[in-house]
Amino acid sequence: MTNRYQAFIDGICDVLDREIPRLLALTDEQVSIRRNHQNRTVKMLVGHLIDSASNNHQRMVRLQYAPRCGHSMPNTEMGMLVFPDYTQDNDLWITLQDYQHEDWQTLVWLFKYYNLHLCHIIRSVDETQLDNYWTDYEGCKVTLDAMIRGYIDHLKLHISQINDLIFNT
């Protein structure tokens, strides 16, 4: 059976295969001192990517058993699954978890293995649940399908920011 998301899984794995050795080779100065326009270091950006993986992990799993629109269930509002949205609190998440002082190797390996686990979840997703959705903090419906498809773009965006910080500073 061909997985409809194989291209997305391959994309995530390609990013990991290319970037993990590069990340592991960085010096402490490169990951801890240089800051981008958001005042984030490479450590903080990788930490944010771990937060993204963590939050998307919860959403991908829970959306597979969420009610369809119009049904009521605990933890839902008007038949829709509602997750806390950390979008407006990204910097607070980064600060509270103190990524700036985390061991660099630990961060890189956690980033890698969390994303590999997301690939496994995507590979195993119940395709009958792809239209289940949650409502983000702006009130927009986000389906499981759209979330899976959009994850790689978010990953690539922040990897690009990391590379800009490393090579263009």
C-alpha cells in the first residue's frame, strides 16, 4: 500500500539526513551566541522545532479519535476538538524550557527522534480521520490532513532560519 503522505515523510527524513550532521558539527559559539532578528539563537530555534513536533504529535494522535463535526464529546467545543494554541507564546515556551542552557547534543538528538516518530505516526495515520479538525486560536479549522501537509513547510522555514543564522551572520 502506498502512503498518500510518503512525499511528506521523505521530505522530513531528507531534512533530518541533511541537517543533523551539520547541526552536530556546530560550535558552542554558533549555537549559543549568535541571534537572529527575533533574538533567537540556534539552540532556541531547535527548541522551537521540538515544541512544534511535540504539539503536532498531540494533535495528530488526538485528531484520529476526535469526533466528527457536529458530535459532542468531552474536550470539545461545538463538536470541534480544541487544543491550547502556543503560537502567540512561542518565546515564553522557549524561555520556560531554558533551551539556551540545554545540552546541544541532547537538543539535536531529541529534535531528530521526535521528528522520526512523527514520520511513523504519519505513516500509520487512520485515513478515515483525515477530515477531523481542531480550531486554532484565530478560529480557523485545521484538518488532520492539512496539518500533516503543512508540517514540512514549518520545519523547512525554521531550518532556513538556522542556516541563515549560521552562514550569514
